Amino acid sequence: MTQPKAQPKSTLHPRNPHQGRYDFEKLTKALPELAKHTITNPTGEPTINFSDAEAVLTLNKALLALHYNIKYWDLPKDYLCPPIPGRADYIHQVADLLASDNNKSAKELENKKPHVLDIGTGASLIYPIVGSQSYGWYFTATDIDPVSINTAKAISEINPNLKKLVMVKQQKNPKHIFKGIIGEHDYFDITICNPPFHGSMQEVLDANSRKQTKLQKNRARRNPNSQASNKFADAKNNLNFGGQNSELWTEGGEYAFISRMINESVDYAQQVNWFTTLVSRAENLKPLDALLRKVGARQIKTINMQHGQKATRILAWRFK
């Protein structure tokens, strides 16, 4: 379970509220329990221990309370705790995509109340939270995991500001993405998805090992006398960002998952205005673009995003 530190202002979408460093004074006022997890970094600034799962979870609760008026939010043990600033950027980018269709600002779309389909919402329900509270959008949130579904439903139902805007629906057939979710008379202005991008659990562990090694080196460089590196002795036993198998990896990896999504999207071409997904690996863009052209997509767009040192992109397509 992990949460990246706040990124420099220039890397986030202009409407993203998570600009600059976290304001711990405001965050603690929104959620007083954050105080017990707040520490001071070597430069004297407040922060948390980002390798501490409970501290990261509490920080996320504070962010959601401060920026999205979420009073109840919690996750089952070992479920993915999302980095909220980056997740919010996806929402603001697709808001611009929808607005471009109507020659209106993203805020003006609130009157239209777009309906969004979130594929693989996870237990966190993070995209529907950000989208509904930032723009007043309606969401249908789906997942194959029953624990994620039950948790997401609880979050939606307990928070009054979510209840009327977010519906949670389980995908009961893991082989399908849209089938069984999009009904005969349904229409969605846009679909969003943050797919699992690893191809196996071993890939997940290897990636985590590299991340832990980097964290260890950074800590040692900033504070040579720190003993914190001992916490990272065995990265394979410290999957600190959490996540269930379905959240972290899928057979064939990201390319296989998105390819299935593209092929299935053809059957719902008239019921969805824009299909979108995050693409973590740049090398997947070219073959995915070729597949989209093969299946008859009329418009294909790639929206680049940069969060600190991490680059990612949104792939969008439609058949109109």
C-alpha cells in the first residue's frame, strides 16, 4: 500500500485540488486522527511514513474528507489504497474530453449530468467519488470482486452526497467487461478504467522489490543515520501498496486486458460516446492503436499525463 508525495504544481491538471505539498493543518482539521500519524521530515516539514499502511489509509481519509466531503471511507485489509492526486487527474482530463464535444467548459457539463461507467472500481470507489463530487456526474461502478463491491456499496450508501449519484454493480462473469453491465437501453457518456497492468504475481513482486530498493536508497541519502532501511529488508513480504490479484495483475498483462475491452466495445458502439482506459506502458500504445483501427474506431485520442517522474496516458476511442 503506498501513496506518492504531492507532486509539483505543474504536473497536475489545473483543476486538480491536490497541488503542491499536502496542507497538514487543513487535513488534520478535516480529520483529527491524522495527527497521530504525522511526523516531521529532515527539513522540518510535516509528513507521514509512506511505508506505513495505516498512515497512508488515514491520509487518504483526510484528503477525501477535506476535498470531497466524504465522512465515511475505509478499505478491507490488503486491498489497494489509491494515490488520490493521480486518480483525480484522470477525472479532470476526461472532463475536458467530454467538454470538447459540446464546446463548453468542464464545469458547464454539470448541468448535463454525464453518466460514467467505471470498470474495476475497486473497494476504494475512488473515481466515482472524485467525479461525482467534482462535477456532479452520475456513475455506475463495476468490479468482479465481491468484497470490493460490498465495500464500494457501503461507501456509496453511507455518504449522503454519493448515494444519489453512484450505483455499484457486480460483474459476475470475469471474462466480460461490458456484457452483463450495459443493458439494452443504457447509455454512457464515457467509460473509464484503470486496468491491472502486470502479467503475473511475480511481476508484481519484482516491481515492488525495485520500488522498495529505491525508497531505501532515497531514505539513506536524505538521512544517513536513519535505521528505516531495515523495514525494507524483504520487499517480497512487504507489498506495501496492497491490492488483490484482480487489482494488480491479469493474464497477458495490460495489453491483453485492454485488447479484450476494445474488442468488446464494438458491441456497444452506439451506447457509449467515449471509451477510455489508462495505459501504463507506452509500448502498448502502437499495437492498441492498430487494433482500434482494425475494429473500426472512428476517433482515437491519446492524452498524456505526467505525475512527478511517472508518465502515463489515457487512451480514448469511439465509433461515432
